[in-house]
Amino acid sequence: MSRALPKYNKRRVVMIGGASAVALSAAVIAGSALAGETPGNGARNATTKAAAAGTVNCPAVAPSLPAVPASAKAEVDRNLTLLNTQITEANKRLADTVGQGGPNFVQNAILGPLKDKRVATVNRIATAIGRTAAKPTGLDSLAPCTLNAAGGVAAGDAVPSAPATAPAAGDTGAGDTGAATAAGTITCPDVASRLPAVPATAKAEVDRNLTLLNTQIAEANKRLADTVGQGGPNFVQNAILGPLKDKRASTIDRIAISIGRTAAKPTGLDSLAACTLTK
């Protein structure tokens, strides 16, 4: 009788352990269901979180740069691309952390670190230019970013009431027709007419970048007029049209990324970046 008792106790331990495992599994399954972790919910939850988080809004750096020396162009372009990457990463973190932290979480955990990264990147751009030309100053004022809450417009942003359009082929930059007559004018493909329906959450950012495309053309036309007779036969291509194409490519890419956050990302827009000189 005393030898049979341990076997009986072992069976009780096995049965109780099995029942506990079943109960624990049920609790885990129930907890997952409550958290929304059912097949097919991942993408839907990510979209909802992205819309609720808003987006990071940062001043454009490229339009504030002086003429970039050819020797600095690769480094400047690389850092301008890095600025875009930093914004994309901050937007992802913003969406991934919706509801976390206290009232200062976004400022302390996202906007603050983003500013520090942008300061370092903008300083590298200024240093690269300064090696062979006058080093631009005041660019660090472009480092701080703001939050567009749920697609709203950040303070200080002027969004046109209707979507702005870049000048279509044959159009001239606003206000530059007189000054640019001797040098010709720069014409660029229209971007706005090639866009799909823009989601409401992306409209502010898309409008802002469409306006920036116009600004870039106006600045290029002004530089064209101011440098008549300078440089060799390739001066306009290397010093004006080439940098303008790079700026437009980055701006157009931001437009596509903005739309792609909540809708199908448009493709092929990069073919609209190159502009031509009309005499």
C-alpha cells in the first residue's frame, strides 16, 4: 500500500499540470484575441495607427542652399537623401508608438532626437560646400520639426486652398519672364496632373511639396538670369538643370511616399524630375 502511493501521486501531478497548461493556453489565446492579433488585422491596425499619429513636418533644406560646387555635390545629395530618410523613420516611430508615454513623449522621444540628427546632417552639408565655396550659414534653423496631428497643418505652413501645380512644359516660372528673357527659361513637366486621388491625410504634405516644386523652378530661373554669360557650354546643365533635377526628384519622392502611407504609392513620377531650357 505504501509503495503504490507515490505512483498515485505522480498521476495526480501529471493531470494537474496538464490542466494548467490547457488553462494557460486558453488565456493566451483569449488575450491575443482581445489585443486584435487575428489574421488579417495587422495591416488594418497599422493603417489606423498611422492615421491617428499624424506626420512629422520639417522645413525643406535644399531650397535654402547656395549653388553647390561640383566637388561637393555627391556629399550634399547624400545628406539631403539622409534628411528624407530621417523623416521617414520618425514617421514610422510616430505610428508605432501611438498612445505611449505622457504628454511630452513625442517631443522628447521623436521630435527632439530628430532635430539633433538633422542638425548634424545639415552641418555636414554646410561643411561640404564650405570646402570649396563660401560656407552657408543659418541652416541649423531648419533643423526643428513639428507634428502634423492626424494630417493637420503645422503652425507656420501655408497650404494653398487648391492643389498647387508645377509649371507645365512651356510655362515659365512666376515673375521670371522678364529677367530670364536673355538667358531663356526653365520648363518642367507638370506633376499635379499625374497624381492619383490624394488621401485627405496626405493633402497638406502633398500641397506643400507641389508648392516647393514651383519655388525650385522660380529659383532656378532667377539663377539662370543672374549668371548669363558665366561658365562654359555645360554651365547651365551642371550648375542649374542638374541640381534642379535632383531637388525635384527628392520632392517628388516625398509626394509619392506621403500618398503611399494610406493609399497605393504612385510609381513612375521620377520621370518628371528632369527639366529643359527653352531659349
